[in-house]
Amino acid sequence: MNFISIFYGLFLLSVLGIYWSLAQQKLRLWTLLIASLVFYASLHIQYIPLLLALTFINFRLGLEIGKNTSPGKHSLDWQISNEEWQFAQGDWNRRRLKVLWLGIALNVLLLLAFKYLTPLFKFVFNIQANSPDSSFKLIAPLGISFFTFECIAYLIDVYRGAPATDQFLKFATYKLFFAKLISGPITRYHNLANQFNTLDFPSADRVAEALWLIARGAVKKGIFADHLGIFVDLCFGNLQRAGSTDLWLATFAYGLQLYLDFNGYVDIARGSALLFGLVLPENFDFPYFSTSIGEFWRRWHITLGDWLRNYVYFPLGGSRRGLIRTCWNLFTVMLIAGIWHGAALGYVVWGIFHGLALVVHRLTDAMSDRFENLEQFWQNPLGIFVAWFLTQLMVFTSWIWFRLPNIADSSLVIRHLWRYPADAQFAQKVYVDALNISQYQLTWVLLTLAALMAVVYAFNRMLKLEFNWPIKLVFVPLCFYAVWLLAPEGSLPYIYFDF
């Protein structure tokens, strides 16, 4: 079931009608859970038993970690000594830690199995690309990465002192909620569980905001991202024929496509959740206007950055153990982020690239603290522009490895970025036959789209201006009509569904 389709609209309206016609919280949770299973069944029905089993296992592990059954002075044996109590408490904490590690290992191994078993199998048995067995591929369940990340976060939160839920229905509804199941945003259990306890029918302004989020998400994905994706696929699918200018345009276009595709999905997910009285966290905050790579990761895929910071970076020591250890921790976190995205070597290179960029940024910050002139430079308009330009140049060029994780392909693009002429047939095939637009016109389209994003950023972040809800309601049908009229035939799949 595609998010941008008549079927999803009918599905959403049907579930909402049943959901708000019920008064009891339990019945609403059952409605959401069943609807989520129906939604997932339309995509990957064969993996529903696996997801339900994993949900139950993590639920039980959470109960084991959160049990408050360690012996103490107020137990039945009130004569227990203080030393015996401390020993029993320490033994119980060690048991809790073992259960936590069991849960983390289970989720991580499951994730790695789906992401790495296929290439490992082919490597061990030396299966070549043209071999009869080369078709072997273990297809990962949609959303498995986000699913396991949320499970790990829940288990760690419980270990750190958050209460473990004893209501499986509530936990399963949180885990399988269709709006966030496939590509997030990554949401902590206790945040959503608290909202389940205070469900109120959304006010008029909230309904307007929800519909506006869904409508603008459909525009971002259906019109902008998918049209950009056509050019990106044509260019990166003909690497030998594309010239340097074409590759730069495709790199820039892919950066915009990735952002609009993923951000559009999150908008639709957040808008859908809002209609059920639930608020999902923001996942993007105009990341392409960041002036440092550190700021970029606070504004790009915010919930993933928050997860990496809380459950990887801080346990490694964060920034509490000196500059060198901080740099190493930053590098390690981004290396893990690269490995998480896929088995291909290009994702590892992408992670290393971002890790090194974060290290350079941290070292530059340390130098700026020591040299006043350097710190003043980064704060004046020229310094801010230089910082923004270098940050975005690094981010956009790193997308090459993300889009082409095969090292041979991405290396070819890197080599051809300068002074490489295009094949004459490439221009005819891409710009004339496929796009019906010249290279010069395409350049201006991309610049216009970037300028439009800058205008939205200026109004939203700098001037703090936003449409009021009646105006948003006026734009909602116009957005849907524009998508129906202008979206390319046969929409492209969401990019982050692969992760």
C-alpha cells in the first residue's frame, strides 16, 4: 500500500472512523494494532509472524529487566543484613545486565542476518554474479532496522530505570503502528505510551495541521523527489557516458531527492499519526542550511542521530574523556551508522567520510577556542558562508557513495567529476528523449528548487512565520490535485525503505 495512493486514503479514513467511534482505550489500541497488521500485510505479509514474535520477545525481556524483585530490607526476611542486601542487589543488577545484553544481541544479530547474510553466503560459497545460484537473496522485512533500533532503545531505557510495561497490547501497538513502522521516525516507547493514556479527538487546528503535513509530504515525494529521481537514475545508470557536469548535477539532484523523499514520507507519517491524536517526533530541521557537519547531524534524520548519541556515543564515553577519545567516539559512531545502512562497502566509506568530517569539525572547534581571531572569523558573514559551503560540499559529495554503494561505480564517478566529456548519445537520451529539457534548463530547475527551500527556511526559521490553519486547509486539496496532475506515472519507491 503506497502512502501516496487512493487506497491509503481510503484505508486511513476507514481506520479513523472506527478508531474515534470507540470510547475505550483498549478498543482503540486493538483497532490500531489490527490496522497496522493489515497495512503491513499489503507489503510483506510473510514477515508478520516474525515481527509479532520479536515484539513479544522484547516485551518479555523488558519485563525481566524491569522486575523489582531483588531482595532488600523490606522483603519477607526483614532480618537480612545490610551486607547481604548489597550482595543480593549487585547479583540482581548483574542478572539484569545479562538479560539486557541478550536482548541487544538478539536484535543486532537479526538485523545483521538480514543485511549481511546474502553477501556473506555468496562470499563463503564463492558465488559469482553470473552463477546459477547468484539469484539467492534474503529479502529483509520492511522496517526491520527501525524496528530493532526501537527495541534496543526500549530495553536500554528500562535498564536505566524507565518502567517496563506489563501491557502487551500497548507495547505491540507502539511497535507496529503503521504510520512509523516502515521508515520511522524512531520513537521511544514511553513517549507514545503516555499519549495512549490521554487520547483526545484532535481540534480543528490539529486536523488542519495533520492534513497539511500529509498534503505537503505528498508534494515533496510525488512531484519533486520522483521527478528528480528520474534524472538521477538515468545519469547514474549510464556512468560511462555521463560527463562531469552531468555527474555534478546528478549528485546535487540526488541530495535533494533523498531529502525530499524521506522528509515527505515523515510528513505523511506525522500527519497520519496526528489524526489519531498522536504526535511523532520531528525528523528533519532544514539540514542543508547547517554550517557544520555536527549541526547537520543534529538536523538530518534527527531521531537516528538521537539514537546514536544516546545508545552508542554516550556509552562509549561521549566527550567526557578528552579530545582524542571524543574524536575516536565520533568516528566510531559514524562508522556504525555506515554499516547499519547496508552490506556494500560504499556505505562503510560514507560512514568513514562523515566520521572524519566530524573529527575535523571537533578539532577546528578546539582550535577556535584557543585562537580568538579564528573564532571571530567563523562568526562573521564570510566565515558563516565558508562554513556552510564546505559543509554542504562534503555532504553532497558523500551522497555519491550512498547512491552508488558499489565501490567500482562510486570511484568511477569521483574520477569523472572533473574535465570528463559526455557522450553525445547521453545528452540525446537523457535531456531530449527522456526529460525534454536541456542541461542548462535543468540546472536552473535545481537552483530554483534550492531557492524555494531557502525561502521556506527564511520564513519558518528566521522570520518565524507560518500559515494559519484555515489557509492550510485551502492548500490541502490544491496539493493533492497538483500531485495527481504532475506526479510522474508509476511512482518511485521510497529510498529509505531499503534501509
